[in-house]
Amino acid sequence: MAPRPRRLGAVAALGLGLLLCTSTVSAAPVPADLLPVPLPDVEGPLPSAVPGDPAADDIGGTAPFFATDADLDAHGYVEEEFLLSGTARQYSDGAAVSEHPYRTRVVVRRPAAERDSNGTALVEWQNVTAGYDIDALWAPSSDHIMRSGYTWVGVSAQNVGVAHLAGWSPARYGGLDVTDGGAVGGDRLSYDVFAQAAQALRVPGGGPLAGGLAYDEVLAIGASQSAARMTVYHDQVLPHTEAVFDGYGFMVGPAPSGERPAPVFQVLSETDVAGSVPREDTDTLRVWEVAGAAHSGWAGRAARAGLEERDLGGQTDFACAEPPFSRVPLQHPLNASYDHLRDWVAHGTPPPGADPIERTASGEILREADGHALGGIRLSQLEAPTALNTGTNRAADPDSAFCYLFGTHRPYGEEELSERYPTRGSYVSAVVRSDVANVRSGYLTRADARENRHTAVRSGVGG
């Protein structure tokens, strides 16, 4: 586990959100022309339904929805669930127009001991596109998050997710509401809900949500639709409110211009860049595009398989026109991006730039003869391929509309593999050469490179 870095002060941690109660905990005075982010009420941690835990009977004998099945004990981590409540503002044209009560839940996965914390919290806006909360960025990156000492915080900010929780376990979640009893629609309270969860991490000495830990950096992260919500927060709400995030990660979704002081990191899959024009990096904006990766690829689906079986009765099957779920591991550049964003905030060290995926003036992706995209960050799964992996696909029936997000994975046959890799060593060497280049460029962590090498050795390819 990463050693604890220098501290910036007793509580130099910036929070993560927006507004809530009546008191405010801030690292510095809030400018008079900005609305402060109040501190929410925090209840918890809630008991979980583990064998022999009589307290779980008070909440219907349930554990948190999508309680992780990652090996927390092996990394010295704990998972805790809290209820947050307070008053959130809704906004119109950036101005606060009314205040409303809310009550939601927050999940925290953190080091049990302060010595194992790296002093950075990743606060994820839970994704609700599927109709329920998905910790889209935790699931495929949990090993990196834990081995690096990050605290991960998942916030249920939107009504779709909160309503599903209440139906999934009325005893545990029946009192949750982010609509003021239906008076506020359109998730207009979500921005304050998200921000106030971050503010709760800033209590001097570490409040209950922080588990007694203090944070030097608090980073907001969100994937896909959540990135879009965060973009609205950044562009329309943040100019009028206290800044409680140190930096922002917008993953496989929209991102703001990055013109505000806090760094903005955007990581896009091949799926996301189709039909678009490349964006230029700035002093506060970095954009990475990952060739061959899908918006929702294999790693996330595999990481959630056990949870969806346990909590939802199984995973949905899709009928796609091409074999779905690209195996290019988008989580590897994501892992590197978290580390770069942390260093950017803490030390002012800008992340490395990256070539964009090549496309025509109309946005059509240019491809090699074998079908792989040209340009972009090129991981070893693309440079030393054992399959055609792309970010494109389409539905084969009306019930599989999400297929366009999954990309394509078409394994090579034995004859083509033998032509490409006559020996086991030739394949492993090709993987290692690509990974060494990506580690040096800053697109891949050393730990993920080691994982790739071990996978290549065990694969049987070339032997």
C-alpha cells in the first residue's frame, strides 16, 4: 500500500459537493459573492446483514445495495454506508431559487488505518442509466484504488437511483427522498446533494463519513451520464457556489471547457469519440482517447456480474450485431488518470498529453487494415492483439439498444494467432514492449503492466 504523503495542514482537504444544512466547514473563508456549501447531517455507519449481527434486524436484515465483493480485507479496507440529510438548493440559470429537504445514502470504501491512506478521496456520482445505482468507476478499478490507498465515496444523488433503493429494501432505504416529496423534478437537487457529501469529508479531524481520516485532495469523478451531470454542476452551479472539489475526472462522457482554476481530466473510449472533433488540451484540461476501448466494456460487466446476480437476480443478456464487450481495459488509463489528477492538484504537475484517435473531418474513425482504430492511447491489447477490439457495435433487436455502448470483441482463430506469434515468447515480448512504452508515457501504471504480463504468460498464445 502506498505510504502516506506529506500533509498540507490539519485539514487541507477540499470537499466534494455543494449545499445542505445551516453550518459550513471550510478550509478558507467563502467569498461574499458565493453561496457556501453547508454541512449535512450524517447518520451511520449503518449495520450490515452479516452473520451474527443482531443490529441488522433493525433495518430488515439487508446489506447495502451493491455492497462490494472485492477483497477488502486483503487490502486493509472497510466498507461503510451512511445516510445524509439536510437542505439542498435548486437552481435556475445558476441562481438558487428555493431550498428543499433531502435524505440519501452514501457508500464509503476506505483504508481501515490512516497509515494506509494516501490522503485523497475519489467521490463518484453514482450512475443511474440502468435504472439503479452503479458504481461504474469503482468496479473495474477497485484493485488500483485500494492498492494506492484512495478512499472511494459513492453518492446517490439522483431520484432514479434513490427510488430504486427504496423499492429494493423499504426497511433500509424507505425514508430516502431527493425530490421533496415529488415537489422538485429533473434531479435539480442533485448538485447540492453531491457537493454536500464532499463537504462532510472536510470535518476537522475527520468526521463519521471520513472514518477519522483527513484528506489533502478530494476529487469528483463521474462516468457517462454522471459526467454530464457534473458538467452542468461545473459550468452552471459552481460559478455561484463555494468550490469544494480540488479536481474533476469526467470519464466516458461530456466535460466542461476546463476554464476554471481546478484541473479537469477527461478520458474517452473509442465509442465516445465517434462523430466528434478532437479537443485541445489547455493549462487546466487534459483529454485522453483510448483506441479500441468501449464506453461500457468487458471489465465493468465482469466486475458487476456477482453483484447483479446477488442483488438483482442476474445480468441482462443482449443481442448485438457483433460479439460485444471490447476487452481493451479502459480501466488501466483510468487508473493512471486518477494518479495524475492527484499529482496535478497536489504538486501542479500536469499530466502527459496523448494523441487523439484519428478521424475524418466528419468524425468517422480511421482504421488500420485489421480494423483497429488509428491513433489514440494504444494499450498492449491493441498493439499485441489476440482479437479485434473496437468501440463500435449495434443492436440486433429492439430490446438491445445499449449494444452501441459495448464495442466489439472478435477473437482471432488459431491460424492467425500462430502467424502473428510463432512462439510464446514472441507474444509476451510484444505485450511487454507495448506496456513499457505506455508506462514511460504515463498512460499505464506499473502494477497494471505486471498484470498484463502475467495474463500474457498464462494465456497460451504462441505456445
